[in-house]
Amino acid sequence: MGNSPPNAILGPAIACSFILFGNAMTQSSTTVPALLVDFPRPSCSCPALASAARHLGRQWRICRAADRFVFRPINTLSVAGYVCASWIARRRRDGELLAGGTGGTRWVVYALAAACHVVGMVHAAVNMRWLEERILELEDGVDAVLAEWYVRRWGVGNLLRVFMPLLAGSMALRARLRDC
């Protein structure tokens, strides 16, 4: 088993990474386009645009609640799992070095996996929150002309939240499988 952490810690962290990947991918590839079906053109300054923008703001409130329910706790569990796995692997590595072994660098991979999740969390808090707030303001009739742009921009920004869990889970899974 080398300097690998227990499966009970690493397994759920890897699973959470792929759950987050699937959730973010669904949001970008399905939810965003579904919200914009039959959305009026921004050049149309008709009452239909204002009504559609308000409806989009109401729909977004539900999407955001589901997003907060899934992303935050699972991201936190992933970070905790990878940090713990990294710590265990590092301690086992140090023990192997003291015993005259070669040690290993698996702990670095798990630390990088945790960092990937932290990057995704910071990105969501810093770069995505203002877009979410603008989309929620659509419910009050604010910036109806920019409604479609806000949602499409959010979908593009969400791609980092697609990539980071995929990278984290893939790195950790590969490192774990190499220990088998």
C-alpha cells in the first residue's frame, strides 16, 4: 500500500470530485441553455423581454439554491478529504524515509487536488457571485437587456468549476491506482 492514505478517506474525496464535475457540467451544458430557451433578443425592447428577464431571475433563485446545497458542502468535504489524505501520505513517507526507504510524493498530488477545489471555491466566491447577484436582480426588473449576457457569462465562468474537480479527481485517482 506504500504511502497511500486509507480508501475510507480518499475514496469519498475522489467521488465528491466527480460528483462536482458532473453537477457543474450539467449546469453549463443543460441548465443555462434551458433557461434561455425562447428568451427574447436583447435588441427587442418589448414588454416580453422584461417579463422573460423577471421570470429568469425567479428561476435562477431555484438554480442557485440547488447549487449552494450541492457545491459548498461537497467542495468542503473534498478539500478536507484531500488535505487529510495528503497529511497521512506525508507522514507515511516520512516514516519510510526514516526507515531507509525511498518515500514518495503522493502527498503532493493529494495536496494539489485539495488546491484545485480551493481554486474552484474562491473562483465561485469572487468571480461568479456578482453575476449571480445581477441575475437575481432581474427578478426586480433590473438590467433586462443584459439578462441573456449575464447567464451566458455565468455559464462560461462555470467552466472553471467543471475543470477543477475533474483535474483533482483524475490526479488523485491516478495516484491511488498507482499504489495498488
